[in-house]
Amino acid sequence: MPLELAVEKPGGNPAALAKVCPLHKGMAIACCCAAMASLVPVALVQLRIMKDLPDPPGRLFHSKRVVTSKDAYHLGIPDGVLGLASYGVTLALLLAAQPERPLVRKALRVKLALDATMAIRSVRKQIADHGRICSWCMGAAVATAGLVYFARKMRDAGQAHPV
């Protein structure tokens, strides 16, 4: 599916425009994929497939300590795996969001709010509980911010594909 900017022409066919992926939707999809990509190494360490996570230099970062802590396993399930599943649902909703599907668009809005809340909660918890942060988790949090930003731009711009 090529990325094209949907420009509504006077007398244009809205049904034809619904099949074109606007730039903001494409960027939101890319941000969602970036969040998932940054969580893959986290999940691999939590599943003990990888031994370590590289971190940027500095005392602020200690990814392995954060992702292998007791808090990172909710009901015995690694939060990296839960995050991948969650962003998979967000990606499916992004791909399914169309003007003629108002329930999907509403579900996407709710899911984006949940994703943003969980990302903020994760950052706060890492700093408060560990005094260090996971650089890979911060990548997912920044990608989530981009995801929410571009999804809101889609809605606010009044394009053919509001979310």
C-alpha cells in the first residue's frame, strides 16, 4: 500500500479517497511499528533468550535491571510480551480505521489513550522505583508519543480518514 497524501478535490469521490493511506496514518503506523521493534529485545531478555541489553553511556540507564525486576512480570507474564501484544492490537486498529467504521475509530481512540497512559506510567515507575531507566522502554514511550501525535493530527486536520 503506497503512502500518498489524500487531497480532497471539489466533487471528488470520498469512497475513492478512503482507499488512500494519508501521510499521518502512515506515520502513526510507523511509530507503532517502532514501539514494537524497541520492545522485541526487552521481551527476548525477559524470556531469557538474550542475556543482556546494550545501553547508551551514562549512569541513568540500566535496562537489564529494570526489565528483569519483579515488577516487570505481571501475573507471571513479562511486560515486554504484553507490550508487544498491546501494540499489535493498536496496529490492527490503525489498519482497520476507515471513515465508514466509526466503532473502530472510537476503539482506536480509547486504545491510544490507554497506550499513552501505560507509557507514562512505565516511565514514572522506572524512575521512582529503580532510579534508572530502560533505554529500550524509553524508545517505546517516545514512539507512543509519536503515535498519539500523528493519530491526533489525522483527526484534527479533518482529512478523509479521521481517527
